[in-house]
Amino acid sequence: MGAVLALCLSTGLLAPSVASAAPSAPHGVTPVSAVVTPENLDPEEGTMISDAELLATGCGATCDGKNPASYKIYSSGCSTCYHYCADDAVTAKSNTDGINLELRYSPRCRTAWARVSSDFYYPTVKSYYTSGAVRTSYSGFAGAYYTPMVNDAGLLARAEASGSSTSGVLPR
């Protein structure tokens, strides 16, 4: 008898407004000698996105599978300033009945990921098209108790978790 846990998020629930999606102060500043350009940017470490694109669609599929706490998003035409998607993250949904499970959401990046309370639980985040078809999913840990990100701009996201005596999926 397994407990069933999952959390769903539709972009209609947390669609960022123009004001809330605007980038805040930069997280870090790179030394001038290490100025990042599109040509020398390692796609595993970060991406450059125009303000208009970031506001309209977030970082899109570029952020799929990336760590929200370490993947750099360069915008505002500033090649030495960056943000992490985790910087503005909110808990969109949570469940503390049995497994402590959260669906985290970044309004700036328009991404989602699952977070659990300990490594006893195994998290999964899934991205769905609005038709209900699975787009992509990631299981396991990108960092301390959370999964990699999935694009959530105009899509649906769901967090899941399982433990040794609990597992399952709720319908969206």
C-alpha cells in the first residue's frame, strides 16, 4: 500500500507579470578579464538570453536538465552579470503529508523543479504539453534534495517523490 504524492503547476497559476519577471540585481559580477561572450560561453555553465526573450518565454528548453542553483542566465545585454533560476524561486505547491515534497518555480526563468526534505526520498520533475503528453522528465538530484529544472513556459509541471515504503503518481 503506497502513498501517492504529486504536485502540479500550470503556467496559468503563476504566469509572471511584467514587473515580477524583470531581473533583479545581478547575482555575481565576472572580472573584466573573464568577460563572457556568446562565443566563449560553455552551454553547460550558462546561456545568454535577451531581456525580451527572458520576459516572454523564460529560458525555455535551454534550461531543461540544468541545476537551478548553478546554471547562469546572462541577460540585460550585460556579459558580466548573471542570475541563477533559484534566485527568485518560490514554492508553487507543497505537500507535507508523509513525504515533504515541493514544486519550485522561477518566475524569471519560467522553470520548475522538485525538492524533497531528504535524500531518503527520490524526486522526479515532469514537464507536460498542455495536451497532456509528456515533454520531458528528470529524476534524481541536481543538488541538495532537488531535481534539475524543466521549462515551464506555456507548459505544465509536476513534482513527484518516492521512498522505500511510499511511491506513486497522482493524475494531473
